[in-house]
Amino acid sequence: MSRDVQKEIDDLVKANPVVLFMKGNASFPMCGFSARTAQVLQSCNVPFETVNVLADPEVREGVKVYGKWPTVPQLYVSGKLVGGCDITLELFESGELQTLLKQAADA
């Protein structure tokens, strides 16, 4: 039976209010962009799931197709792609990220 990576990714995104596809994990990020994105989420004091794309090359490539976004990290909140590191940082600085995260937590 063949693996349906897109369904696996979709299931993760739908099952977790906040999920970050990243290189490494929140405790041990393996690239600067992933580290900064995880740090921003940690500073917001919200629980979030991480998926280490380095552990699974099919997920690493599959998430790029799923989100129509060419790079990792990718942050999903309430089932929707927020973006990568730069967008996440911009939203955090403007306060919009905190609002999105609060809405996800309250849902």
C-alpha cells in the first residue's frame, strides 16, 4: 500500500490548532529560520506541535506542495498556512500573530 503524504500532512494540520513544520524540533532546531519561528511561538506561550521535516524526506517535500510554499519552516494556525519565518516575525511584531494564536486557542 502506498503512502499518502498529503493526507498525513492534512491530518496533522487539521488535528493541531498550531503546527510548525520545521527543521529539527522546538527543543533542538536545526536551522536559524526554524529556531526563530519556534522562539516566537514559545514567547507567545501557546502549545504547538512541531514536525521535523529532516526526519522524513517525503514530508519535507510534501509540505511544500501542500502549502504551495517553497521553503521550511511553515506555520499553520487553525488549519491555514500563516507563512514562513519572515511572515511569522512580521505578524508577531505587529501583534497579529498573538491574535491569531488566541483565536486558535479559544476555538
